[in-house]
Amino acid sequence: MSQSGLSSLIGNARTLLPERLEDGSMPFVCSCWATDPPGIDDLIALFGDRYDTSESELRKLDWFCPGRRPRKTGTPWPLDSEVPWGAQKDGESASDYRIRRAEWAAAQPDRGYCDE
């Protein structure tokens, strides 16, 4: 895996990545697409069919950010370890677990812009 191989992917702080790349650097994915990546028409068609939604509705998601600079995100982590935000606890609802993961992601340090 290389950073150039991650360049067309997007994610958030909950996107787990290998601890280090082959060159020793910390990997990242961008927070959104400032321009349409290759294959976006296929992705839009897939999500549109699967979730019965229109292209314009999909483009309103945080995946797309025309006019803004995407930020570096993702969490380099030993992929054979438990996720850093912890497993869903006994008795914890799916909604509460999503909230806990989102709070964890929001607390992660800023990693700068993808074009830096």
C-alpha cells in the first residue's frame, strides 16, 4: 500500500489504516472529494440504486466538497488490534455506539490539508 494508492479514497477518523506505509510515513485518506474521482459515475449509480436516492442528494453528502480543501484524516493503527474507540459494549444500543464512535473521531487531532 502506498499513499498514491490511497489518493482517490475518502474517509474520516474512524477509517483505520496501516500504522506505517512501506516508506515509513503515516498514511492518510482525504475527508472529501474536491473534484470528482475516477469512477464516480459508477459509485453514484451503485449508491443511487442501493439506497434509492438521486445524484443530487448524494452530492449533498460530506463526501463532496467542491470549493473547499480536503483535510487529512484516518487513523493509522495496528490492524490486528481492537479498534481504538472500543467494541460495542453489552447493553449499548447501536445508536449510542455510533455516537461514541463519532465523539471519538471528533476528538482526534487535526492532521492538516491533503494538498500539503
